[in-house]
Amino acid sequence: MAKIFVLSTVLLGLTACGDTWGQRAVTGGAIGAGSGAAIGALTPLGVLPGALIGGAVGAGVGAATTSKK
């Protein structure tokens, strides 16, 4: 469980990659979907639901962040 928490924290921290709001939402969604699928594969949730939830959360977090430039 600790590995999943650390992996999720690192991947969600990377969701702010991009210069515009749209870029951050897309990269956040992609990173979230990948990490969600990986976590879903390790839990009873399943790969597809994990990817859908992770993609939605990643896109939301990416869109909610601001560029540091």
C-alpha cells in the first residue's frame, strides 16, 4: 500500500507538466490513466476502472494547476 501511495504522489506531482491549461489537463489525464491502470491491475478494482478514475483525477489536477513560468 505504501508503494501505491508513493507512486500516486509522484505521478500526480507530474501532472502540472505543460505551459497551457489544455496541455496540463491532457498530460495529467495521460499520466493519471497510466498510473490508475497500474494501480487497478494490482487491486481488485480492475485495469479499466482504474484507468478511467486515474485519467479523470489526473486531468482535473492538471487543469487546476497553474504554470510556474
